[in-house]
Amino acid sequence: MTVRPVLRKLRIAIMTASVGIALAVSLRPISGTSREPSVRLALVNVPGDILRPLLPEFQKQTGRSAEIVYTGNDPFGVARDGKADLVISHYGHPGVQPFVTSGLGLWPHAVFANTYALLGPPGDPANVRGLTNAAEALRRIAETKSTFVVNDSAGGKYIENILWSDAGIEPTGSWYVDLNIEGPTAAQTANKRAAYVLWGLPPFLRLKRQAHLDLEPLVVGDPLFERIMVLIVVNPANVRGVNADAAKAFESFLLAPRTQARIRAFRYPDLNQQAWWPAGRNNNARE
């Protein structure tokens, strides 16, 4: 008569142990890379165009995911707050030098370049379409007195001054319009006046889709137009919460020959010419 209670207690003990084992198994961390934290990318306004198509390939190759957590004018502020693992910006961005020299970022690596362009009306009164020498293009604009709107952004004005100096011309006259305006405002003003203007090609293409501008990129191929962009891994020794291993994996991925080739082959759907150039270099001192 005492056997049944003993058996009952034995069954309960076995069931309890089984549930405990099942819970322990279910709470055990999942092996593999599927739970690896994402690489957090903080970017200036431009490189999302070229990076977003590459993110699935990075995950496929490494098992890690990557996400763009910021796109704007101050990616370094986001990185300082520990909210990004790496930053990609123009090499000439004013935030690069203080971020690196203060120890917040590791050494910058050039990864790719986008380009400026000489934009103009479809009729192209100065006949500059397809030139690869932008100084020659500006010389033709001056000779024909075709309207030219100045882009007074620091980068645009710097490039323009080099080109006028190369052409041996001091631009003056009613055709040369300097209204102290920059970027999209300069492009929209040039569009209204059927004028030429210098501006970055990727932001122009974005604005053209949104605002339905008539301007076209007429001169793109001058090497002076290329704007080098660098990748900076945030220094985990000085910024808390940085996933430096994943950031370095993304850096290696971007610099790999296969990825650099994809950057070279990238084309915008509405522009059948190159707008991004690979910039990864081994920089071997013996070569």
C-alpha cells in the first residue's frame, strides 16, 4: 500500500528535473554569430547611397549585421556619446582632426571617394558636356558669358578658385552671379536661371529627384572633383560601449578588393556614369 505514494513522488521529482533542464537549455546563450551586436555607422550626409547596398553582403560574409544610426553634419558628436562604433566622413571634414588627435578615434583609412560635378542646363550654351578638364569647361563658360552661379560652400569655393586659377581667368561681369548661397540653394538658383553651378553629385541627384530640377551633370570626370572619404573606428579605450571588433571587421570588409570593386561598379539608376571611386590603398612603403 505504501508503494504507490513513493512512485508518485518519484514521478513528480523526475518531471521537476526535466522542466529545470528544459529551462536551462532555453536560457542558454545561442551559439554562433546571430546574436552579435550590430555595427553602428555614423555618416555624413552622402555615403548612405553607396553603403546601404553593401550591408547585406557584409552580414552574409561575416555573420554580423550593420546599421546606419546617424546621417548628418555631425557624426563625430554621435560617436563621442558612444552611440556609434565607426564614423565615415569626408577627409576634409572639420571634425576629423580633433576626433583623432584627442584619442577618440583610431587612425583614419580612406575607403572611397564621391565626386563634385559641373551642373548646367540641358541646352549647354557653353558646350562643356563630356569634358574631363573642368578648367577648360569654366574657360568656355567665361568666353561665352554663360550664367554661372557661385556655390559659396567651403568645398565648392575651393574647387572653383583652383579651376579659375588654372584657366587663367578672373571671373567678373553680370554672367558671374555670387549671391553668397550654398549647396541646394545654389543649385535651385542655377536651375531657375538656366545657369551652371558646381556642387556634389550625390546630393544633387537626390535634390533633382525631389525638386524635379532641369539641371544635368555635364562635367564629372575631372580628378580634382573627387572627394576622399575616410573610415574612423571609434577608440574603445576612450569611448565606452564601442564594439571595436565589429567595427574593425566592417573596416576590413570595406577595404577588401571584392568590396572595392563593387564600389567601382556602382551606378545610380538615373545616371549611367561613375559617381563613386574606390580609395582603399595598401600603402606598402616598398611600392
